[in-house]
Amino acid sequence: MTYKNKIKFSQNVLIANVNPEYLGVPVVDEEWELPRDKIQIIKELKRGNFGVVCEGLLLPEEKRVAVKKVIETAKDRDCLEFLNEASVMKQFTSAYHVVKLIGIVSREWPQLVVMEMMDFGDLKSYLRECRNDNPPPPSQMLLMAAEIADGMAYLEASKFVHRDLAARNCMVREDLVVKIGDFGMTRDVYETDYYRKGNRGLLPIRWMAPESLNDGVFTSKSDVWSYGVVLWEMATLACQPYQGMSNEHVLTFVVSGNKLDLPPVYPKPFKTIMHSCWRWKARFRPSFLQILDELAEHTTKGFREVSYYDSPEGRAERELLA
Ligand code: ADP
């Protein structure tokens, strides 16, 4: 098969960036349904092409929450995707570094998804804001990297492949705890991070592993590749990966075996981890728990809250790996 055909093939496989694990009609679940009047919207935080994220209060406790709603002009498909994302989040309520779903308003318009509030928003915006301010010191970066790996280790153990791990999809809490925060709809906010081929779905080419680009294969090991790109984003305070290269060029570049240049400054352990995440053969890349083992050697501070790594399941899995 020529290279061109391979790409064509990969286009056929990568029909959309909607994770197949989301597909199916979302089940309206009594347990998660919230009455509309229990949510008070305070202000809009971010608006995309078909979604808005607001700050809100959950009544009567007046607990601060993040509320996502679909905008008035959204199409049926967008609404379905919106509820699908919440359905995915329902599965991860016991996850440690995954943003928690609080409830859903699905029977009334506008439909709402209520989540744990992550005050500093997405990691990409946070890192960019840090450029003029105080960039997080290496110890902070290492901890943030460990929290992302911990969220991903939980997803990996749940046999869930994210397919779109990137700094824009990690969320930062006020105390700088980072969690995996988006399951499928960020493309309107950072549209330039995605690549549209014809009328097919948008693909996060710059975060994708060569086997995903080549053959449409997505596994936890391709998530590990993307994790390497997240470390690179952290080290560069959210530069665009492969800056100056067109999407087509990035595609050819990565499937020909090339990698991102290492940034000039980064927390030392990032180098080894980035290299191992970008191993060509997926099976030689580490698992997220192995990445955590590597990070643990360099972090003096432990996790600031319970982690999958230290949970009974995480410990059992680590014993099996040892
Ligand atoms: P959409 O799916 O409509 O694109 P996202 O989930 O991508 O919405 O969120 C858009 C932006 O809203 C994010 O980039 C982030 O800055 C902010 N955001 C998302 N979730 C939260 C949250 N739980 N807490 C605070 N801000 C959030």
C-alpha cells in the first residue's frame, strides 16, 4: 500500500473523533437527574460553537459547580453528543483525578450537565496564562503530570480509551490539582488543535500516535503517546506542538518516525518519560501506572488527594506489574 493510500484508509477508519465508547443513545438515568430549579447559573465562563460552560450554584447547599449547556442553535446531534459525554462521565464517579459529574438536567430545555467546579479552567489556558506570571516550578509540574497520569491510569484500568488526551482536556482546580476533564466536546474552544478532512470529523492530529494516524488504531498505549505530548505542552507552557508545520505535514512527519523536539527547559524526569511515550511500537510504551512509578521517584510531595495509584486496586495492579 502506498503512503497516500494508507492515509486514505486512515481517513476511512477515523470517520469522526467521536469516541466509539460514547456511541449509543444516552440513557436518562433517574439517579442522575436533577430538577432544573436546583441549579442557579451565576455567569458564563466559556462559550464555544455549540456549548457554554457556566459557573453555577447547586441549591440548597449553594455548592459551586460548573454547568455545561448546549447553545440554542445546537443541532440534535450536538445535543446527543452532549448527553453522551455525561453518560461517559457517570462511569467514572469513583475516579480520583477525573472531573466528577454531579448531575444532569436532560428532560427540560436547555439540557444541562453539572460538574465539579475546576476554577482555573483547562490546563492549556492555565499554562498560557502562566507565561506572563509565575510558571509552575518543576515540583509543581511533576505533581500535575502525576495527577494526569493517575486519572489516565484509572481510565486505563476501566478499559476506557480516551483518544483525545491533551492539555485542553485537563482541568485545573483552584488548588492546582489537575484532573481529566473532557470527554469529547472541546473542539469548539480550541478548534485549531483539530484537523478536518473533507466533511469528516475533527481529529487531534498533533496529539495522535503513528498507529492512530496510520491505521485508526486507538488504545491506552496511543493515549500514552498523547500523554507524552501533554508533558511537552506543560514544558513549553502550551506551545502548539509542531508549530509552523501544516496538519498534512505533521501527519507525514509523525508516520515517518519523527518526533517533537524536546523543549529547551523541562523538569528533568519529563525527558525519559516523553521518550518512552513516543516509542514507535505501542507495546514498548509504558502503562500509566509505570509512568507514575517513574514520576514517584522524583516527587517528594505525595498526591494531594486520594489517588488511583494508592488505592487498593492500583496497589494490586502494581504488584502484578512488579
Ligand atoms: P465544550 O464541550 O462545550 O467545548 P468544554 O468541556 O470543552 O465545553 O469546556 C470548555 C471550557 O470550559 C474548557 O476549556 C474550560 O476552560 C471550561 N471548563 C470545562 N469544564 C469545566 C469545569 N468543570 N470547571 C471549570 N471550567 C470548566
